[in-house]
Amino acid sequence: MPVPNVSFEFFPPRSVEASFKLHDTVQALAPLAPEFVSVTYGAGGTTRRLTHEAVSAIHHTTDLRVAAHLTCVDATREETLSIAREYAQAGVTDIVALRGDPPKGMDRFVPHPEGFADSCELISALKDAGNFTIRVGAYPDRHPEAANASADVDWLKRKIDAGADAAITQFFFEADTFFRFRDACAAAGITAPILPGILPIEHWTNTRRFAERCGAHVPDWLEAAFSNAQRDGREELLSIALATELCSDLIDGGVDHLHFYTLNKPHLTRDICHALGVLPRIALEDVA
């Protein structure tokens, strides 16, 4: 089985303790030589400054290529582009451009009166503003706001046509979900890379709740498997086994890059990567 390229997503810390956890997560996963790492934005833009600080810290203290999430939420066009220019001046030219979730207490996205109306406007402005590598979100399961599955493909094509270089999918639980989406995207003329997003399941109840919010389909067999594993104390073993099998199926289907949502808890992601043959760089050098 070919060894895939990998990338990792982190979220910005909100406390001193969380800062140490992020540092430890980066240190644990950096030896796996990810193609890039990304740092998220909180819902409603709540972590804008924290995201900037985390991106800057990773950029200045490691050799990792770091991508900053940037959203349209609760900011003017100039404020958003000013953040992008700050990143560029600091040497960070990778952006994950997203519309963003509504602020807490709101059930739908409402553009700022002087802001970007949607992610396509943001992508187009970033493309005009500088030499950014722009990645965007994609939804192999239907987005909660999408009228149908084809709407997600159409929207992704609009984002690619606006200037996006690649897409990262929301997490999913079965390889066929990704393959169906990939085929639909190819039929629509999308040729940009689509990276499957992998979420190692650390806590099943929380993951199921998150899946329901973002529209990810939860198969009945997965619910049953974790119910049994929780009773037997084998939830972590099951998580590693299932994620490794999912990744293996994706690789067998032609996927060469996996993007892991780490939740700043590196051990599951690290163990899954090891099972796939993604080993620490120093270990590879020793073998050579």
C-alpha cells in the first residue's frame, strides 16, 4: 500500500493549559513530516486573534508549512484582507478560506454590511490580493443548508472557479461517501485536489453530536460498534482500527493525501499514521 501524504488540523488555545497542549500536539506530530498544518477559526470569528497567534507561533518555532483559517463572519472586507496581508508579511501564504459558521445565538449566516457575502467573494479577493495558496471546505455528505447533494458539488465548483487551489472535506465515516463525491466533482469538471478529512473518534457521543450538526451521515453499524466498544472499554482500539481501515480503503481507491482533524489530541492521529506507514522522519533516516 502506498504511503500517503498527510496534513493536520489544530485549533487555537483559549488558556495557558491549552497552549501547552497545542505545543505538545505539534511536537508529537511534526516528526511525521506533514505537507502542511492548519489552525481553525472559532464559530463566529471568536478566535480571530488566537488563531493569528497560534499560526505565528507554529510558523516561527517550527519548519512546518502552516495554513491559517480565514472566514467572512463579523468583519468588513478590509478587516479580513488586513489579516491576510499580516499573514503574508509574516511569511504565511497558505489560507483555508471559509464562509464560517454563524455567531452563537444565530441560526444562519448573515454577512457583515461591509463584509464578504460568501466564501466565493473571499476567495476571489484573496486571489487578487496576493500569492496565496487557497484551500476551501467541501461536503461529501449534504451540507445542512444545501438543497440537495448536487448543490454541494456546484458550490465547490464555484469556489474552485473563484481561485481556490484545493479542497478539504468535512469528515465522513465510509470511504464510498468520499468516492461518490469525488466522482460527482469530476463529472462537474472539478480537477483541483480534494483532500479527505479524517476525524479519529476519541469520544463517540461527542462525535455523533458533531456529525448531526454538520450533516455527516452516521451509519447504523458504526453506532452499534461503539455501543459495544464502550461497554467493553475498547473505544480507543476500535477508533484506531476503523480510522485505519477507512484510510486504507481511501488509499486503495487512489487517494494520496489524508487530512486529519486532530482536536489537539495527537495520540490517535499518530497511531493511525504509524499503521499506514507514515513514520517519524528520524526513523526513516535510521532505516536508510
